[in-house]
Amino acid sequence: MTDTEQKAAAKKFAERWKGKGYEKGESQKFWLSLLRDVYGVEEVDNFIIFEDQVHLDHTSFIDGMIPATKVMIEQKGLGKDLNKPIKQSDGTLLTPFQQAKRYIVEHPVSQHPRWVVTCNFAEFRVYDMDKPGGDPEIILLENLPQEYYRLQFLVDTGNDHLKREMEVSITAGEIVGLLYDAFAKQYDDPTSQHILHSLNVLCVRLVFCLYSENAGIFGHYGMFRDYMAAFETRKMRKALIELFQILDTPPEKRDPYLADDNPQLAAFPYVNGGLFSNENIEIPSFTDEIRDLLLEKASSGFNWSEISPTIFGAVFESTLNPETRRSGGI
């Protein structure tokens, strides 16, 4: 399947299963269709095993096992909270993931899964058993047309979805590095502690804005770019400062006439958590190079919602580390 064909298949699958999902009656149909129609498994009945027995103090059944790619599946019905413990037949309370882990220890080590997937038809949670205690990756059914590659590990023994996330995250780090360097040239002393702190905070804030306009945190796709593109280069610094101030201001504390004066700025949501707090950071003037990097390469030319937070975190930290940058680590 080409990328275009696979995206179309993922979209069709997501539309077909939207709002559906009865655990006992539809689980097998769901997974057979996903593997066959979206990921191109030809002999799908031989690829996935349903209701595999596991013997605890009683006989239980694993919802799904994919031996070839070492995947265990724990399926729940639509609307079930995958974080919520469920009462088992022996009276214990276990989340779907904890339930899967209990099954694992009853299997020979050679049959232990690399991946555990818990699912409620609307959401997939992927646990990498090579990272015990790590947070799961979460893929929503509605996002499958854009994020189908994140479940590629189901059928690919080479773990291409991780390679894809690594490539995307490294590209994101390179873009941040370009922005970092372009802004650094605008400061009088880019080596001072105050400027380094300002530069790092600026880059983190910009990445948040870029991610938010792709991931739906802001009102619409490309919202940050549309706002910044409305200003010529020499006015972009002031526009960015005003945006940061708005993102740090709850709606009830904003100018009541802002929506009349500047509806585009007023449409941005309040971002709590202190990322845009009014601390004394220095933001330099923009250049045509910075404008082009921000609007074309960083915004229009890249989808930030595809990055892996885990992988990108390390790349991002290296990008903003002066010692790493001086040694060529970027």
C-alpha cells in the first residue's frame, strides 16, 4: 500500500468504527479489519490469535495475541476508561494494562510480548515493555488517518513506527536549532545567562505554539501561522509579545473590547501552567530569515503533532543545551 492508500484506508476504518464497539461481539471484527484493511495483512486469521487461554487460579482468555510482532491486546468496550480498575473474577481490581501484565507472567519468557495494547475502540494505548513504568503512547481512532504509522509495529517486526517517530523528532530538533541560531544572532551577547535563558524560553514557547496549531489545542489548524503572517517583519516582535501576553491571560481578565479591536488575537485560548508567565525575558527583533524559518519551514513545512514527546524531549534538550551546541551535538 502507498501512503495515500493507507491514509485513505485508515480514514475509512475510523469512519466505519466511529461510535461503535461492543467488547464481546465486535472486538474480533475490529482487529481483523484493522490488520487486513489498514495494514494489509493478507492471511489475517493466521496472523492474530483470539481468546488464547491463560491459567491463573482459573482459566482466563487473552483478547488478542500477535506472535510475529510480540503484541498482546486487552480489549474493552466503547466508553470504558482504560485507566480505571475493573473488578476481576477473583475480586481484585486491575486496570486493563495490569490485567495484561498478570497474563504475561503466566507465559514462557520466549512468548512475552514486547508491546501491550489496551483499547476501547475509540483509543489505543501502547505500552513498550522494554520501558517498564513508562507512559503509554496514545492514539485516538479519530486521528488514525494522520497517525496510522504509529500502529505500524502491529505488523512490522522492524518497528518502523519508532523509526518514523525518531526521524520526525530529529527533524523537529533541527528546525528548533535553526530558529535558535537565527534568534541568537540578534542578541548583543548571546552567551550571557540572561540571554541564554531568554532564548531557551522563547524556543520552548514557539514550539508550544507550533504544536498547538497542529494538534488542535488552538482554535484551528495553522492559527499561529495565520496570526504571525499578518504582520510584516519589523512588526512581528511586537505581535509575538502581545500573543504571549494573551496566552497568559484568562478570558475574564482580558480587555473586554479586545474581540472588537483584534478578533484574531482574542481567539487564542488561555494557557495555564506558567509557560507564558510575565517573566523578564528578552525577545529580539525579527529578520526576514527568522520570518521565513518560522512561517514556512517551522509552520507550513512541518506537522508538529507527529513528534514523539519521549524522543523529541531528548532532542529538544540537546538543542537548547549550550555545551551540546558548542560541541556540534545538534
